[in-house]
Amino acid sequence: MQFAIRQRLFNACDPAAELDPGDARRVDLDGAWGDVPVRGIQWSTTLAMPIEGSAAPSRQLVAAFPGSGVSTELLRLAGRLRDPARANVIVARAEAGQISDLMSPIDIADVLLLVAAAAHQAVALEMHARPPEVSRRVRSFLPETLILPSDEGLTWSRLLSEIRLEAGFRDRFRSSISAGFSRFVACVRDELTALRDLARGLGRSGLMVMVDSLEKLSGSIDTRTEILASAERVFAADAEYLDLPVHTLYAVPPALLLRLRGVPVLPVLRVLGRDERIDEAGLRAARAMVRARVPDEMLGELLGASALEERVRRMIERTAGLPRDLVKLLQRVVARAPRDEAMFEQLLGEVGEIPARLLFERSYPSLARVHATGALPPVGPPTGVDRELDLALEVGAVLPYRDGRGVWFDVVPAVRELGGVAAEIGRVQAVA
């Protein structure tokens, strides 16, 4: 295979790429792959209905697993909601990484400011206006060190950057907000109301802000509990302050499934059923994802034409329905061309290495119970050994699936194969 072709295929398999609805690599996972959607329900329709079906502003949370394709799904949802024949709203997409390093606790003030900034920027873009400056009302809450002369201006992008990069400024900002929090919330709501009315004046029905990347909140062993506690405060104790005059949707960390009741989860592809047998509909959808990145003829050159379908099937099973891992594995196939069986087995063995390496032995009993029951522990206070599942959820060692009966969870193959986990699974099954 020519170097230029291989290079193109390698780049086509970038696991970090977000795919716009018109991207040729994008596969409609909500399509007609079988009797039951491969993610249980039509997710684009499910997420769109609160906006399309009601004029009142909605607030949605969805637990998203890193690598599950949530950013691509939100891009698709945004395209649907912008459609004048549907919701006809201005859609603002806010990246949590704009205001946080995602390795530190978050604060309700951060989230409100991020929503306001994204809304201002989206409306300005709709009007083909220059990047908007921070309003005088919001500036009144800022530390004096960032109050610039009027001729210099202070854009929302500059403000978010300062808060994200400068810990001292972030602390002063939060302290300033804390001293007048109710006034700050009222200020944000007033700004969003004005922007919503402006959107309507432009012929739109309203405004929606999607906050993405919160699912990537992480931290060290020592800080993870504090970071997750901060996310829990924002979306539980402080949730009333997120009732805003515009539609909002937040992709939140999967570990919040252990802390908050009633949070829907965006599942990964159902490539195996509850009985651990291959799900043919999920297999077809995953196979289409592979074909959209690397055509069969070229993939046959890399894997060996005679073994192509059998090896692709093993790749899909090994990656357990997580789109990022399937695309990452495909990229490694392009890089190494593992026609030899031993090389191919080595490549499969690399899938799930990181989650397996990061887990603690004390989490093994909990992982075995998840595999045996298909369920996470009941929602409760962060105590006990089950909180080791925080890490398992964060790194993708446990993934969610959905069929016509609802959601279940399972442990990925690489983790199930760990000696200690396999032994615990055997003990649980023996008791059952």
C-alpha cells in the first residue's frame, strides 16, 4: 500500500475527531440496524424532544462516557435543533475545557459564566457580528486586575481563558461571586433572557446551550473524590441555579450515576447482548463504522483478505461497543498491518490495557458484581469500597448498554480477563 494512502487512512481513523453530520466517516447509529436501536432508543430524538415539544426552557443532564461519541452526537443534535422546520433555535456549544482544566473542582459560578459566554458568542455569530465583549454587569463581578480600559475591551474568550489558566484569578472570581451570588445569578438570567429575545427577533424560536466535556472531569487518586463532589454539588445541591431562561443540556461525568438519581446515560453500541452473545444489529452498525473509515479492499490488504471479516468481528467484540476504542484499534491496524495472527493477537491484547492497569484490587469484587448483575450499586453517599467504581467508570472499565428492556452495565473484556477479577466473577457466579 502506498505511503500516501496509508497516511490518509491513518488520519481518517483519528479517535479524537468530532464528526459533523455531513462527514463521510459518520455512521447513523440510530439507523435501522435491527428491530431495536443499537443504543436502545433513538437518542437524537430523545434529546431533542424537550426542546422541540415545549416552549418552556428545559434542562437536561446526560451521563456520557469518554469515547462514547457524545461530542459527535451533540453536533448531530445541534444540526437537528437549528432546522427551521423543527425547533429553529440558535444552538451554542460550550466546551467545559474553556473554563476548567478538568483536573480541578468545578463551581456553579464557572458553569453559569460558561453558559452565558457561549450564548453571547453564538448569538453574535448568528448576527455575523464581531466577538462580543463582556457586559458591564458581568464585569462588575470580576477582580479589578482584569478590568481593562474600555478601548481595549474584554471578550468572553479572554475572560474564560483567564479563569481557566490563572488559578489565582479563578479563586478571586469565585470569591467575588460568593459575596453576591444571588445578584450574579440574576445577572446571568437577565443576560440570557435578553439574548433569547434577540434570537427571537432574528427569526429563531429561542436559544439552547450545550455544555460538553464535563464527562472528562478527572483527577489524581487524591483529588478525584473532591472533584466528583464538586460536580455533584453543581448538579444536585445547586441545581436550582441552573434553571435558566434558555434550553440547556449538560454531558456529565459517568461517576455521577453513583451519586444522582434519574440521570439518563448515553449507552455505547450493543455488540453483545445480556447473554454475552453477539448482537447482530450492533455488529452491523460497528462494521459500518469500520467501513466508513477504511474501505474493505484496503482493510483486506492490512489484515489479510481471507481473514478480513473474522478479524473485524474480533476487533468489534474486543472493543465492547466503545466507538473511540474501535477507531483507535483500526488506526493501529493501519499503522502496523498485522497480517500475521500473532501480530493481530498482540494488537487485540492492547485494547483495554490502560483501564486494566489503573484499577485497584479492592475494586475487583465490585466489578464482579456489576458483571453478574448488570447493575451499578444503588445511589448513595460516597462511602464504602463501591466508590472504587468511580475510577472504573471514568476510565471505561465499565460501560453501559441498552436494549428494549432498559439499561445494563458490564465490565470490558480486558478487565474481565484480569486474574483477580475473573476469580471474583467465578465466586459470585458460584454463589448465584
